[in-house]
Amino acid sequence: MYSSENEMNFNLEVLFVLLSYLIGSIPVGYLLTKFYTGKNILKMGSGNVGSTNVGRVAGRKIALITQLLDMSKGFLTVAFYLYFTEDKKIESVISVYVLALAAIIGHDVSIFLKFKGGKGVNTTLGASVLIAPFSVFISVAVYFIVKMRFKYVSLGSMILGISLPFTELIFHGFTSTFYYLMFCMALIILMHRKNIVRLLHNQELSS
């Protein structure tokens, strides 16, 4: 009986991870831009479906909505999972970090866009704010400082990604959260690899 319950809980949590990936995969920026402007954002600007490119193609209002919804994709999946596990409605087998990363990866390589997507910054913030709130808030502050100084969203986003795990390390040491945030950092840097090339050649679009 105990083994059967464990198997059921495991299957339920695998379902949570798959649903998290699918929720993360919802291409909010693509859908909103298509609905309000009729344009295919994948073929415009940087070709990215994140809020920065949405702002260039569809305007600030749609960009802000995209940003909030992209954050919500990560936040809600983690929030619901924590609600079910902390109240012992299910026994936790799969770590909340796996669930958060599933949402982030879904945004980065969306199944609905033939595995194209955004760069994961907003979804990372939404997924991580309940896991590492202090690191998230400090990193967002660092982002705005870098963006104001250098005028590049991409540079600010990468510095944000780098500051997430190192803020966690400074204040909490080598925790599981630190390693999770290291993975988030790696994803953010990886998704900005073209931006890095453009920055090095002074060809990056400013904010």
C-alpha cells in the first residue's frame, strides 16, 4: 500500500512538472503581439517573444502585460506546488526546483513555437521569488542600476542572472537554492549568447 501511494505521488508530481513546462511554454508575447498588431514577433526585431522585443513591436503597454504574465507563469506553478506540498496534500518527491526549472525551460524552448521562445528572465524571477525572495529583489535592483548606466536590457538581464546565485551564496552559503540559481544563471547566459556577440561588436540594440 505504501509503495502504491509513493508511486501515485510520484506520477502526480511528474504531471506537475509536465504541466509546469506546458504553462511556461505559453508564448504570451507572441500571442499578444499577434492579437493586437497582427504581426509575427518571431520575424521582427530580435525575433524574441520576451517583453523587451514586444515593447519594440507592440508598444510599452503590451510589453508590460507580457512581462507580468511571463512572471506569473513561473510564480503560479511554484505557488500551487508549494501549497499542495506544504499542506501535505501530497508528499514531495520531486523538488520544487525541478518544477521551477520546467516552467523556465518551457518559456525558453516552447513546444508551441517549435522550441523557440524567450530568454527566461521574467519567468525566472516569477518562479524564484517564493524560493529566494531576497536574492530576487537584490538582483532586480542590480538590473536597474546596470540598465540605467549602460542602456542595454540584455546586459542588465545577464548581470541579474549572475547576481542571483552569488547573492544567495553571500547571504546563505552553498544551499540547494544556490545550485538552482546557478542553473538559472546558466540558462539566462545561454539564451543571451547572440546578445553577447552583438555587445562585443557594439551592435546591440539599446533600451
